[in-house]
Amino acid sequence: MTDSEVPRERMNDKKDQVYSDLLNILTEELGVSPTDVNPNLDIRDDLLFDSLQLYSFIITVEEAYDIRIADEQIDKVHTMNDLVDMVYDIINK
Amino acid sequence: MNDREQKMAEELVSIFEKVLVAEEKSLQKGYFSNLSLAEMHTLDAIGPYEARTMTETAQILGITVGTLTVSVDRLVKKGFVNRRRDEDDRRVVRISLTREGKLAARMHGKFHKVLAKHILEPYDEKEQELLLSLVSEVDDYLNTQVARYDNDDRIRQTAKDVAKDVRRRKTND
């Protein structure tokens, strides 16, 4: 089933789950306060992540979903929403 | 040697040396100052995902398995590499990066990407394509030179084999 064939409701449920997983990783493993995180939050600017913290976060996401995230894909990600979309796309490929 | 050839010879050596020095300095000043440049390149060769065999990794690095073993011993002790026996074939040793190893390799990869980005940045798309094709041609030529010396390695290996045979025959005598 392609992305366009997935019912919107189910797709949104799955994306909500990805958002919730990413929020858990950010709060439990990287000590970010959950109240500081929202879908439009800029991962680099708002969280003040340096390269090391960003890669650490990405590696945890890779291990959690058993996926590979290339640097070129990371460069395109700015907000939490972008990250959710990217992870959703990778796990549904 | 004419002036252009002289300049080319100097620039080639200078680029090679400066890339190494820049890498070394970025390592020393970065988060992974306990890694040498050779160790970082070993992490790169192991790669961030599937476990590789010692033989595969040694081939990528162009070194012997014996030399790689010394380096991997150190990297295991430092916590950057995991080593385990293959479950299907106990004779095969597989190595993979720990989380810390993955982090170091990705950070180092970023160093190279940032370097390339800054070198290409001043040029427009067409010029970038031209620069890349010229650099590729230089790389292709250097590969042919490396291949020449690879043959020499085979000659040396043959010599080693002959020496081993002679020793074996003497022992049997």
C-alpha cells in the first residue's frame, strides 16, 4: 500500500506514535523537558543541540526503529514534525 | 619539470599533508581526542551498521589482519568496537561499532563533508561539476599508480611464501 492509499486516520495514528516515541527518547535519554517539546520545535535552534547531541539522538532513533538515517536526510530535518515525517517515511518504505 | 608540473607536484603533496593535519587537529580538539587518526579510519572501515569480518575490514584498509588485530584490540579496550565470534562459523571474527564508535565515526564523517562543502561553496554548479570531474580524474590516475604497487605486494607475498616453503623443507629435513 502506498502512502496515498493509507487511510489518513491510520497514517496520523502512526505518526502520533512516532512523535510519542521521539518525545520519549528526547526526555528519557537526552534529559529534555517534555514541556519544551512541540511539533514545530526546531531541533537544532530550540533544543540547542550541538552536532554530537544531534548524532547521539539520531543513533538512538536508528536503534529504536532498526533503520538507517543518512546525513543528507538529517540535513533536511528542522522541526520535530520534519523528523516524524522522515522516520515515518523510512519505516514505511 | 616545467613550472606547472612543479606547482602541481607541490600542491598535491601540500593538499595531502594539510588534509591529514586538519583531520588530526579536529580530532585532538574534538570530543574524541583519545582516538588516533588511524583508529578513526579503522572505525570508518568497520562502518556503522552490519558487523564486518576482520578480513573484510583489513582489505578495505589495505592492511594485514595482524596489523588490524592490534588496532582492534586497542579500540575494544577504549570502548569503540565490539568483537565476537560468528555464530555460524566460529573461525570467523566479526567486529562492529559500539554506540560510542558510531558516534565518533559519524562526527568524523561530518568533518569531511564540511570540508568538501566549504571547498565547493565559492563555485557555481557548472564549476563545481568541472572541479569534481577533474578531481575524479586525478583520483583515477592515482588508483592506477596504487595498482602498480599492489603488484609489488604480490611479488613480496610470493617471496614470503617461497621463504616459508624453504623453512618448512629445512625443518622437515
